[in-house]
Amino acid sequence: MLQHLARLGIAPADVDYLMFDHLHTQDLRRWIGTTGPQADLGGTVEPVFPNAKVIVQRHELLAMTQLHPLQRPWYQPETYRDVRPDAFLAVDGSLVLGPGVAVVETPGHVYGNQTLVLNTSTGIWASSENAIATECLTPEHSRMPGVARWARTWQQEVVLNANTIETTADQNNSLIIEKTLVDRDQSDPRFLQFFPSSELTASWANPGTTPTFTHKAIRHTA
Ligand SMILES: [Zn+2]
């Protein structure tokens, strides 16, 4: 990320906002600094982004203050217990951050899940972890074994990232909203400009899960 910012000519001190679709497994300490020493990081951590606020849904911040036992393995409290509290910007629901950039509330995977939505030269993109592959939004075009058949058999319009432990039905509705918001891919209109924040990639170690289509990156000219 830091190399990418350097290529764009953006200094870390000029970054105003950081955002994740949710905070499972995110270790924020290096990004926003800590208020006390961290045994595994050799002392109190100075922030990489001293002026940035982490945009997070208030729902998620509240849930993190007293984790449900099933959530503990996903959140790893030791990675955020001592981060600077003033580095969070709690928001309620969807909002426009600036021209062409919005946060859309997409509850389900966690109550405070959110999606980054961008309007670019190629049209509208959305990025979240609600699905692990772009073809999960148009499963009828998937060549991954079982995906199209499963969607057809169960009359499902989308195929979810399935490790949800809160409200799966809400996550389904959220993914339908994302599907509705985004434009089609310009090179292959069977697939949409939904960028999975943990995009499935082919691996010899996982036979049968090679995606039919991947974005690899969001590319645009403005
Ligand atoms: Zn998660």
C-alpha cells in the first residue's frame, strides 16, 4: 500500500481516511498507532498515517467493545485494544465521502459491514467481502464446478461468502444491493464491477476452485 501511495505522490500524512469493509483479522496498530507498548511490536507504535481516521460503522465499534464469543477468533482483540480511540470515525449507515466515493451500509457478514462504492471512468464499482469471486454475483456464468448448478437448484441470485456468523439473510440482501449498484465489466459483460476485497485466485493446491473471471485490480483513468 505504501509503495502504491508513493507512486501516486501521496504522503502518508496527507491520507485522511482508511476504510475496511469490516475489521475481522485487521491489525490496525501500525497504521494508526498505539497508546501504550505492544509486546510483539517492540514498544509503543507510532502511526504510519498520523492524520487518518478509520471509517467504521458505529454498530461494529459497539459490537467490538464486548465481543460475542463466536466473534473472538475473528476479531483478535489484542490487535486493537490499545489503538488510539480518536483515530476512529464512527458513522451511522451510508454516506458520500466526496465526489464519486461513497460508503454503503451492507450489514450481514457483521452487523456493521460496509462497502466502498466508486464512480470511475469505467462506471460504478463496489468492493467488499460479501462474495469471494465476481462470478458469485452472476453465478449462471460460473464454470467453477457446482456454482451455477447450486444457484439454479436453490433459485439463488447470488452466492455468498459463507463464513458469516451473524445474519446471513441480511448479507444476501446486501450483496443484491451491491449487484444492483455496480456496472458491467467492459471486457466481459457477463461479469460485474464488483471487486471482492479478498478475491479468490487460482492455486494448484485448491483444484476445482479456479475462478472463471478475476479483476485482479480496479483500473480506471480518472
Ligand atoms: Zn469477516
